[in-house]
Amino acid sequence: MTTLNNLKLGQKATIIEFTDEFLSRKFIEMGCIPGEKVKLANIAPFGDPIAIEVAGYLLSMRKHEASTVVVKINPENNVANCDV
């Protein structure tokens, strides 16, 4: 398991849990609930913020916020910009 801020562009994952109670409430209100699938859709030019696809829309968040979302990387990933 890893956190949302460690995904590579195009990588898909499933939300497992949150490590920050305050931010978890905010994320749940925006559709980021445990079991929901997410995809890293975009990264700003200097690396922060990031945009994820979740619940049918794009959600932008800071990397420090994304570091509080524990995810499991999905096996069917189609990773763009993959380091081989």
C-alpha cells in the first residue's frame, strides 16, 4: 500500500483509508470514500497540486493532502510515463 501522492501519472488505485481525521471528512464529502477507485489524471508543472479522477469528476488537491489518503494500487494499471 502507498499514499495518493505517490501515484504516477495515469496510475489507478483504490482508496483504503485516511490518516488525517479532519481531511478525511473533507474527502468523503467530495466522494473519496474507502473502496472508491481513483486515477492520477494530471500533475501541475511544479508537481503541486495534482488532479485525480474520482466518482466521475476531476478533483484537485495539494500533495500534502494527498499524502493522507492510503491507497492500494490496482493491478490493471495503464501507466503513462512509466519508468521501465
